Amino acid sequence: MTFIVGLTGGIGSGKSTVAELFAQRGAVLVDTDAIAHQLSGPQGEAIGAITAAFGSAVLRADGGLDRAAMRRLVFADPTAKATLEAILHPLIRQRSDACCAAAEAAPYVLLIVPLLVESGSYRRRADRVLVVDCDESVQITRVMARSGLTADAVAAIIATQASRDERRAVADDLVYNDGEPEALQPQVEGLHQRYLVLAGAKLNAGR
């Protein structure tokens, strides 16, 4: 009976940084965004269906998905987003479920789902939902620094995601990441200890 913590947060909130701190304490990470990259990479399981739906214009020279081209298409055509999700989401769920099941020896699993709130279904798969929370201005600054996008471009991406209030409303736990990285350590350690207790209780209840 694997104990699963669903980790989410807006773009630039620091999900990867927080996840790594949990991994250092023994949690197994199952990253749905990484799975999506694998599925849509060169010779990935989803490439055939993506090519059939959108043509070769959304592919890179190596045969993988050109994410920038697809992002432009999705912003211009809402039906393209629905088509892409219909291809990817069942495959992502199947693979992430398998990864979670394979981690039964771990103390607990951190299932990283950037769009957990938007998808809805992941809430039913997680024993706890952990939201990495920060101010929108911090998100914009971080994403600009790492991607080269303009503030308006980042704000447009944020506008397509669940709001800060919507994420906080579904959260069982929060990690605040507005400040220095050092401030994350005590927050993560406290949650880690809580999850160990809860995971043990779930294991005992399942016996």
C-alpha cells in the first residue's frame, strides 16, 4: 500500500527544488512532466499519434515533439490542447501508476503533477496534496531568468493555470517558497516526518 503525496504548484514555484529535498530524505519521485517528455521524445510512445493528429510541423529534426511549436499551436487553437491531452494523459497515467506501484519498498512516493488541480483526477490518486506556494511576481521573475521569456509571456502561461487560491484550496499541506532556499529545509523536514507517520499508518491499516 504505497503512500502517495501529490506535489503541485504553478510554473516557477520551485516544485523541482522542493521535490529534490524530499528525494534526499528517501522519497521516490514520479514526475509526470518527465514522463510526458519521454513519451513525446524521439521514438516515444506518443509520437505516432501526435504526428497523425498534427503533422510533422510539430516535430523536431530528431523526431521528438517540438514543444515550442506545439505551445504556439495550443495557444492559438483550444481544440489542439484537448487533442494533445487526449493522446498524452492516458499514457502518462498508465506509466505513472506503474512507477508508483513499483516503489512499494519506498517510505512514500512524491507524484509530481504540475497540473494536478486542473486535471482533477490526480486528487483521487493521492493520499495528500502538497502545494508549493509563492507570489505570482516571484514566479514571473524566476521563469524569466531561466527561460528568457518576457514578463507578458510568463503571465500568459500563468493565466492558463489554476490560480494561487485554487491550488491552496485543494492543498492538504503547503510549502512556502517566496524566500531563500534555506527556508525550505525545515518545512520539508517537518512534512517528511509527518508523511512517514501517515505512510506507516496506511501500511498497518492495509494489513
